[in-house]
Amino acid sequence: MKMPVVVTLLILSVNPALAEPSGGASEAATTATWYAPKWLLDAPHAPVFQVRDTLHKYGRYADKTKAITLKDLIKFHGHLCGGLVEASVALKVGFDVLFPDGVVDRTDLRVVSSNSACGGDTAAYLTGARTRFGTHYIDKSFKGGDFIVQQVSTGKTVRVRRNPAIYPAEVKAQMKKIQSGKFTSEDIDRFGTLQWGYARRLVQKPPAESFIVKEVSNYQWPQPPCQDLGRRTDNDYKAVPAK
């Protein structure tokens, strides 16, 4: 049944998004930063990662790098949270040891992380590692901010741990309260405020002050749980010289 014009106009006036052309996003949608507050984007120690990848599925190394910011990570993960910022800062400390030139080679890394959605997503995005290819291993004994990062070609491995002194007790207490099932809507809001406060403090000081990193000798990679899904092959041709 065809909708009357008057009703159609009413719907569009209530929800202008329905009037967007189907061919693409509006300028406001592509430039919006509401999900990444100014205090985060302007923070003196908000990590920025220069990464190197390949050119295409069977491509050699790209001769240029890309920059990954916290804004990019928030888009990938879905929201800003303490865990995302914590993982980003922790991995920055590890990468600084593995890649002293400042360029992270995402074709040459594997990582161990906790089962945290925030930390696990951040680890996968920044390292290029994938659980289905056995390069992202989930260790349920790891806590937030704990990572092992290994450069595959050299075997060089680092262990990153959160400095216990930096994690606010009130965040942990509020999280436990919510997980107990006995909470109010105000408790949810308070948790958000507390963890954003934690994230804000993390990006106000050098990452090395918040995380401890040590090199690990002769680290043996755990048996991957997804061995039957095959291995990643799109980086196999990265060293093929150009004509």
C-alpha cells in the first residue's frame, strides 16, 4: 500500500536521518568526533601508532606507513573505555622495545592477551594478529593490561604488565558491584565516569610510567586452539622485490 505524502513528510521531519541519500554518509557522520572527547584527542601522551602492512592480498611491503590513533580504535571497538586506552598504552610500551624506529610491522607479530573484549580488540587491531590463524592467543589468567608480544621473524618477545599502583580501586569495586547484579542505573553511570577518569590519567603521563615491560628469552608460543582453521597467507609475499 502506497504511503500518503503527508505521512511521509511527517516521518522525515521527525527523523531527518531517513532523508539521507542512499548513496553515502552525510558530512556530519564522516567528521563526527563525539565518541572521542577532546581531552583524549589532545592528551599529551595519547598514543599514535605508525604501522606497516602489505599492499594487497599477494602484495609486497607497502613503502609507506599508516597512522592509527585512539579515535580509530574506538571506531573499531565500538566505544571509549578504560580497557581500550589501557591496552593501547600498554602495547605502546611493548612496541617501543620491539620497534625502536617507531614503525610497527603488523605482518610480523603475534600476541597473547586476556579475554577482555576491550584489550583483545585493541591487541588484534594494533598487531594484525588473529585468533583464527593462531597468532592471537587468549590467556584467561591474564589481567587487563597484560600482554605478551612477539616479533615472529626474530623471536624477540616482550612481556607487558600494568603497574599495580596505577589501577584505581574504586573502578574495580564499582565493576564488581555491577557484576553482582545488585546495582542501579546510577551505578552504571558512575562506572563510566570512573573508568573514563582512569583513561584520562593514563594519557596524561608517559606510558612507561604506567606499565612494566621486560624481554622474555626463548619464549615458546602456546599451541593455538584454532589450528584446524588454517594459517594466514596474505603476508607470504611481502619480501618479493619490485621489478
